[in-house]
Amino acid sequence: MGTPGTATITTAEPLLTYAGARASFEIALRAEHLSPKTLVTYGEALDRFEAFLHLARRPTAPALIRRDDVAAFVADLLEHYAPATAANRYRTLNRYFRWLAEEGEIETSPMERMRPPKVPETRPAILPDDDVRRILAACVGRGFEERRDLAILRLFTDTPARLAEVAGLSVSDVNLITNTIGVTGKGSKF
């Protein structure tokens, strides 16, 4: 307590910066052993959000970010990107703010009771049978490259395997006796 006529100086705890929070969050994600691609996706979403906050002259310290800051960001995303991209960024921010709240860095998430953007269901484009036949015919031959290319294309036409799953195959993943392959899917599922 100060003496009469003197000011009492109190020092408030400094606010956690966006950069500091982001770095700590990334360490927590790495500790979960998430895939490098997932880490990049999270990082891109957080970088884009920070850039948006700067451009919109909104606060960047996590304790000062409000629901309307996040809503404005999602609305901006929906103006420039597909709804699926906006929903992906939304999920990243939701996880980020929940983590900040769990760590005690913020009182509550500004996204509490917020709803993600609706993503309309879209069916992937399917090549007509004639196009598939023409693509497979381009691989006719007895050479290594032709046989390899035909095998890769058959995997895509006959299985639900994704590009990264097929690209990640090794010889040990192929069982010629049972005519099966073992792929590591999204989320390291086998």
C-alpha cells in the first residue's frame, strides 16, 4: 500500500501474444504426433487468421479476440473460398481456442456456441466409362513403365484409395497371393 500522496503502481500480467500462443499450440500438436500435413494445415489456418486480424485492425492477443472477430474471418473465407475450406479453418480455430481455454490462457473460447459453416454435400466427379477405357488403353505394353502405370491406374479405378495412399505404397504393401494391398489411410489408419 502506498503512502498518502504517492501513486500505487500495479503491474498487470502481460497478455500472451498470438505468436507465443501459436508456438505453444504447435508444440502441443507435435506432442500428439499428428501428421506433417495436418500440422501444415493447422499452421496455414492460424497464419491466415492472424493476417486477417491485422488487415482488419482487430486485436491479435488471444485474450482480446472475440466471437465477432472469428465470425468476420469465417465470413471473409466464405467470400473467397469453398465452404469446405472455411469449415476446415473453422475447426482449426475451434481447436486452438479450446486448447487456450484448457491451458488457462483465456477464460473461455470466443467460439463457444458458434456453429461451423454449412458445407453442401458434393459428389466427386466420375469419369465416364469411355474415358476410363481410353486412359487404360494408353498403358498397353509389355514394358515396365506401361505395366506400372496400368497397375497404378487400376488401383484408382478399382479401389477407394487416395492419391497419397497409392503414392506411399511400397513393395511390402502388395500381397500378390491374396491380390490385396495394405495402405495407411488418412489419420494413419491401416
